[in-house]
Amino acid sequence: MTIAALGFGLFVLILIIVFLMRRQLREKYATLWLVVGLAILVLGVFPGLLGWLAGSLGVAVPSNLLFALALALLVGVALHLSWELSRAEEEIRRVAEEVAILRTQVDSLRQGAPGDLSASERPAGDEPRSGGPAD
């Protein structure tokens, strides 16, 4: 069991480092998985640690503590990813609205003269130029 835990811990750590080097995993997510990999390594090196921790917390069977900790970790990861997904969906919605507005403005420019757009319809930073020497 100890050799399997050590091998699995090393595998997780190496996999996370490879994903980081290939930029397939962002640092903020890698930190969590590096901590998980290190915890697996520590439990592999000191197998009695889980039993001691279970006894200290009043858990009868050490494997139950391990499953409870794993479940808490997975619930936390799922909650965090749901939060990130909600933020990404909001950003996508905002960008889609801006693209729709800009597409409408481009269509109106194609159909008429540039002077047809009112100041409220112009994209930000698209103020008319005065044509003076300061330009």
C-alpha cells in the first residue's frame, strides 16, 4: 500500500507539473492539485498518520476519514468551478451583446453615410475629429 501511495502521489505531482509546463492548467488550479499530491505523498510515507488523525477526530475507521476528506475536496472543487463557470457565462453574455451592438452599427454604416450615427450610437472612443492641427 505504501509503495502504491508513493507511486500515485508522484504520478499526480509529475502530471500537474507537465500540465503547467504545457500551459494546459492554470496556476490557480494547479496549487490545489499540488497540495493533494503532496498530501498523498505524506500519507504514503507516514501511513500511521491517517490512523492518528482519525483517532484524534473521533472517526472509528481511518478510511472513512479519507473518504470524507475526499468528498469535501470534490464538493469544494465543484463549487469553485461552478462559480468560475458563472463568471465566464456572464462575460460571454456581455461580449455577445457588445458584438451585436457593433454589428448593428456596422450594418447601419454600410447602408448610409457615416454621419447617420448619433453620438449615443457611436462606439466608445469613436468621437468625431475636428480636423484641426492638433489631430
